[in-house]
Amino acid sequence: MENEVTRSDTYDIMEVCLLAGKIMLQSGGETYRVEDTMMRIAAAFGIESTHSYVTPTGIIFSAEGSEPTKTKLIRISTRSTDLKKVDMVNSISRRITSGELQLEEALKLLKELESKNVTYSFKLQVAAASLASGCFMIMFNGEWADFIPALITGGIGYAGFLYLHRFIQIKFFSEFLASFIIGLVSLTFINVGLGNQLDKIIIGSVMSLVPGLLVTNAVRDLMAGHLVSGLSKGAEAILTAFAIGSGIAVVFSII
């Protein structure tokens, strides 16, 4: 059975493994989780000896069998935060390892998941960012009088980020412009007398743009020994923080 698998189905098995890894990596999954998932899927389909090299921009996966080692590479061009997709890939992986899914069924489910949009609606994301902004402002010892200004500013800023990101594929610029909008709106509230603490309103409003998951994954990857992935994710997080800070700094330098 093992020889039959390695002769005829190795590339199909590798496609399933790589597709699962691609979805997880694009959705914010950790490097070690991606590698472990691909290894378990391959083992469940009869390929025990596998090797993988995962970075935020690509995955190299090889399988050893009775034939010469086969290697495939896929490129990761876009990355976001969608933990629901990560959880759904984990569920499919568990069904594969328990023997509930055959190779064709698993490939079909993963392709459907890749093309499916499971993110929350635009309005719900903006509403969550607004509420989080107000709560973060209070957490940073802000006044309750600034809760509504922070709530509105955070919602406008995050809505601007989502809208701009549709047209500007470079994330740095959309984050920069979103923080610029937050700075302008915060200053407007202060100037018209609807806010008291400018710094607290700005800090609470930009928190929805802060790459918390990226920082967490960078630290976890470094602790797990994935130095390339950890350093690259850390650099991306620093660049995002620089974009946020630059947007606010430009507002203060102009006005």
C-alpha cells in the first residue's frame, strides 16, 4: 500500500499538504503550526518521511519514498489575520488523521476553504474597532468624557484602513494613511471642545491597527527556533509600528 501511494499519489498528497499550509500561513498561523499540520497530513496519507521549510513568503515541502525525493514550492504573496480559517484547516487536518477524509475529499474541502470569504462584514469590523478604541482609551487611564471621541475616531480610522487597503496593496501606506486620519479626527475633536486628552484619544484609536498577532507569532517562532520567520515577522511588525507613528507625526508636524 505504501509503494502504491508513493508511486501514484505523492504529488496529490503534497498538494493537499501545501494547500493546507498556504491557507494557514496566509491567515496568520504560526510557522511551527504550519509545519506540524503538513507533516501530520502527509503521515496520515502514508508518507512518513517529509521535510518542510516555511517562511512568511513561501513554503518548500519535500517527501521521501521509494522513488527519488519530490519537492514542491509555493509562494505566499498576501497575508492577513483570519484565525477562523486557521481553525477550519485544523479541523480538516484532524479529520484526515482520524481517517474520516480521503485524499480527494480533503483536497476539495481545502480548495473550497481557500476561495471562501469567512471574514466578518465591513460594518462589524468597524464597530468592533470602535468599541475597542474606546475601551483601550479607558485602559490607558483616559477620561470617560473622551470615550465617545475615541470610539468615533477609532472607527473612522479603521474604516479608512479597510477601504484604502482595497486600493493600496502595500500595507504600509494604508496603515500610514489610516493613522494620519486618526490624528486629524482626534485634533478636530479637541479643537471643537469635544475632547480633553489628545494623547489618550490617539493611543486608544490606533490600537486597532497595532499588529498584536504578528508580534506574538514572531516571539513564538523565535522561541521555537524558527529564526528566519521570527525575525521577518518582527521586522514586519516594526514597519507597521513605524507607519502608524509616522502618520501621527505628520499630523503634528503640519498642524
